[in-house]
Amino acid sequence: MDGATSAAARAVSVRTVGFDELGERELSAWHGLRAANPLLDSPYFHPGFSAAVHASGCRVLVAVGRDASGEVRSLFPHHRERSVIRPVGWPGADFQGPITAPGSAFDPVILLTGGVRALAFDHLVDGLPGFQPWIESRRVSPFADVSGGLDGYLGRASRSGRDNMGQARRRAARAERTYGPVRFAADTVDAGCLDRLVALKRAQYAATGARDYFTEPGRRELLARLLHTRGRSFAGVLSTLHVGPHLVAAHFGIRSGGVLHWWFPVYDPAFSHLSPGWMLLRELVAASPALGVTRLDFGRGADEYKRRAKTGETLVCEGYLSRNPAGRAFRKMHRSMVAAMKTSTFGPGVRRILKKVRAIKR
């Protein structure tokens, strides 16, 4: 983009409004800017995701940037907690960033208005202009190219991915002989199965010590709303795998265009010997052409199955934007304490200290 074009595309003023205050002009600009920018093809950037989050009770604010002529040049949906803002869907959004035209100038410092002192992000799409000074770390976010369905995927997958898919096929045959018919639903609107998925996921959080996403009010409602969102450009997708009468694995994600985001996968540990997660993933890859899906985003994480199943990866960034040097120093200290906790034998004591730090850091 040349200097003249960049200047024309730059937002020179910003006004923050509630998502439900956006008019047709702003929503039309949102769709247009996103469609023109390949970095924003994840369903997290679709206004349908912000709409569902807002309607579930977690208020979404949108910073609308306009150029000198009044045209919308950027939108940044977010949440505000005291003086800190975070991207929409936090902490459950695996891709984050402003809605802008490709390569257009965006200075995130313009978000620090109206008492906002900092912007924290942990899954920012890499390569967005303007954020580089505030990025603290980058991590890989794997994906699977599933264009062409199972045959196409197997032609691109690693040897490990192909081996696991082959094992999943053999285990499915064995499960059918032992428990009864194997039934897969690629996209089902079944509230009962969604309830079971959430229950299994919460049990998994408890067993692993991970933070329970569903303890916060409204997040279960968010999934329910998305389950019934059936738009052609944006939808929730619930996939289930039954063996006989048993729901052995399920996944709930969101889709936009040809991208399906792998969001909440779970399996029943009573059937772990069957590796039902791989069985479900294999069926979903095979069903991808019928769903109109060409890419399956797994999201950031070091899970072994993601490493085996991926055909490629992108980068997402973590960082903290603040004009306050003391705030940035505090953030650096906090990150150092977290790193120390992970390697220290005194981890439980450090965790208690970190909880107190989180309570006062804003």
C-alpha cells in the first residue's frame, strides 16, 4: 500500500459504542473490510460472533474508527474491565484483532481513550500493522487443510497424521463389533448432546486442573445461541459420534465460509481405549466437503493430537499495550513469576501469590 492510499485508509477519529448501537452502515463496513482481508477469515472476526457474545450477557463494545471524510476504516470489538480492554470473546477467542482493510494503517493506541489505560491480547493474528511494538511473544496455531475431504487431507498430512487416521478407521470397526453401530452427525442441532458436551468438558477441566471456562455466567448460553445460529455465512456447528447408545465424542465449533474453528472437543474417558477423539476428527474431515469446509483451525496449543493432525500452522501473538511504563514493568514481572511457577517445586504457593497479584494489578 503506497503512502497516499495508507493515509486515506487511516482512521483519524474513534468512537466507542455498544454492539447493539451499530447501524447498517457500520455493519456493512464490517462485512466489507473483513471480506477484503484474508487475515480475517476466521469466524471469530464475523460480526455474528460478536452479536452472540453480546446477546449472551457479556457486553461487547466496538471502537469504530473513521477517516477524515467519515468513512468507517476500522472496527475493534472488545470487552472492558475497569481500565483494561480485551478482544471480543476473551478468554475463549482463539483469533483476535481489529477489522481493517489489508495492510491499512491501524494504530492501537487510539483505543486508549475514555479512561482506557491498556489493551491486553493473547491470540492476536500475526502480521497486523501497528501492533509490533506491543507484542511480547508468539506461539503457533496449527490448522488442517481439509479441501478435498479425507483423500485430500491424507495426501497432505504427515505420516503421523495418516497413521492416526488409519487407526481411527480400524478402531471404529472394532467398536461397532463390540458396542453397536457407529453413528456420526457432522452438524446437528441437539441441545441434549450440547449439554452432555459441556458436562464432559467441565469434568475434563476439573481432572486436569485447567480453568473452567463455563464457570462464568452466560458462556453456556453463548454456546446455546451459537448452536441455533444457522446463517449461511456464520454458524455454530455441533458434531457428535455415538457408538451404540453411547455418546463417545463430540465437538462444538463455529464456522464462517470455508473455515471451521475447532473450539470445544471432548470425549468420554470411559471409552478412551477407542481413541474416540481421533474417530470423530476423521469423520469430520471426511464430511468437510458436504459442510463446505476447506480449513479446520485447531487454535493455539501444544496438544499432541494437534501436532499430529496439522498440515500447517500460523502464528498468534500475546502482548500488552499501555502508555504507562510502570504498568508494562508490572506486566513483565507478572510474566516472570508465571514462568518461575511452571518450573518451581513451590508452584502451589506461587499460584496463591499470583491470584492476589491479579486482584490488584488493575
